[in-house]
Amino acid sequence: MKAKQLPSGNYRVQVIDGYDENGKRIVRSFTAATDWEAMKMADDYKKGLYKKPCELTVHEAFEKYLESRDNILSPSTIKGYNTIKEARLQLIRNTKLCDLTISDVQRAVNNDAKRLSRKSIKSALALLKSAMMMQEVDINLKRITLPPAKTRKKEIPSPEQLMKVIIGSDIELPCLLAMWLSLRISEVRGLQFGDISPDGCYISIRRVKLYIDGQDIVRDSTKTVESARTNQLPTYLYSLIQAVPHEKDTDYIVTLSYEVIRKRFKKLMTENGFDITFHTLRHEFASTLNDLGVPSDYIQKLGGWSTDNVMKSVYTHTSSTKEKMYQEIIDGYFNGIIDNVTQTSHKRAITL
């Protein structure tokens, strides 16, 4: 059994399914976007497990979609999709794709809206659309009415307020890597000493250490293509990193577990009256740079953000000269806060 690529780019596998009354072979064809999917469909048919696309239930369509991308999607994405498969759009879980209507989907959305946010429901609909497209079933989900977005304004402390409690704490390094260089917690935990340039002036973000279902999973790639980046390394951060004991380049710079960082950060913030998560530090970075007048294209590049704006992500570039200039502005700002915090602590110690 072999898959043949068609002019359309799809793959087809043909299975001989007996002969008609004239002795002519009966051939069943199975076509899919990849050779693996086409061969799987043909194999399922031979074993009596194959169902026509429209005969699949929504839940089965979700499973087929996830199976076909098991080695492509990240573990965190797979986990999120499994959550959708098992806990969202449950009213249409057992509905066959050929019987599914806009009204059915709307009822499922209405039911989920009692407990889920607009964002969560949109994610579920996006997966449903992908699963249906894979089975060549088309329903215009744009006709679905989503719950209104809820505006949640949370008071975020200023960089000065945050730095005062972060400097000198037992999680100073991971916090400043997130706040100063805009690293995700998985990127912070994925940094190794070999990621620092020999002159100590740059640091490369090229892997992540994820925490999924109680286990660390290291991936030698970042969340998106844009997330793989090399940033200038401020002297203050370099000195903190060099103070961490290590023997080889593959040693991790931050050895604290995900849970330890999360719990210590929450405790530190709660003790100082702040209600934010570790990821908020990354948002703090973007807000701070925006206030400093740093152009959005540089903020995007330094923070490793990908956007739907093709002009920004593909055609807009920042020159190395400007990058250095903006980095000096950023470093000057954060170094000024550190000097102020250090001087204040020193004066307080003398008074006591």
C-alpha cells in the first residue's frame, strides 16, 4: 500500500475491495492532505474501522485531527487541544459532522458561555473549524454569535514598584530576565550558559523548558519563529548570571522549577499588595518600552512577539545601530531604577 501525490498536492491511496459481476476490480480511494493520513484511512478501511468523514462525530473528528499532528504541535498546544476536546462544546460532542448545523454549534457555544470566556470559546471554535476542514466538511462558523468580551482592568504596579521588591529577592534573576528582556517563563528556564556570547554582551533565546502535567519538557525550539532571537545582555544581568555556579555550557542558568518560581513570585507579590502573575512581567516590558518611546517594531522584535500584521513581522526591520540605541535607552532606565533602589536600601541601613 503506497500513497501517490496528486497534482493538487494531496495524497491518494487505493485499496482493491473485491470484484463486480463482470470481474472488474472495485477500487476504493482515500485522499488526504498528507501521505500518512491517506494510508491511515486506507488501513482503517481494511480493518473495518474506517468511517466516511461526515459519519465522524465532533469528538472523533477532534481525535483524528490531533492524531495527524501529534508530532508537529508543541506539547502545550496538544494539552490545550485535549482540554477543548474533553471539556468544551460538549453539547455537540456526539453529533455527526454530516448532521451538524449552525444552530447546534450556537447552542453549544451558549452553554459554554455560562462558564467560559470569549477567548476560550474562540479557541474551541478554531479547533472545530480545523477538524472539519481536515474531513472536508464546511460550516460557516463566522455566523456564530460569541459572548461579549469582558473588560477586566487590573491595576498593574509601576516598574519602580516592582523593582523595589524584586531586587535582592531569591527570584531576582528570573524576574529581571522576564521584565528586562521580555522572556516567557519557559524561555527563562530554558536558558543555558552556552547561550551567552563569549564577550558576555548577547544572549540567545533558542529553546524552552515547558512544565506540563507535572513534568519538565525541553524543546530545542521556541514558541514561534519570531521567538527565536538574540538580545543584548545588560551588564547587571550578566553579573547576576555569572554569580550562578556552573560547570559546563549546557548547565541551566535558572535551576528553579516552574512551581518554585510561581509560588515564590506569588508570595512576594502578595506580601507587597500586588495581584499579578509572573507573565505580567512580560507585559510590563512592553508597556515600559512604549512609555520610553521605543518604536513598536523594535518592541516586537526584542520581545519575540508574532502578530497578524504581516508588514510588521515580515517587511519591517530594525537596523543594528538603532537596536543598540534603543537598548541603551532601556538599560539606562532599568539601571537608574536599580541605582535608586540600591541607594535607598543603603541609606536605610545606615539610619538603622
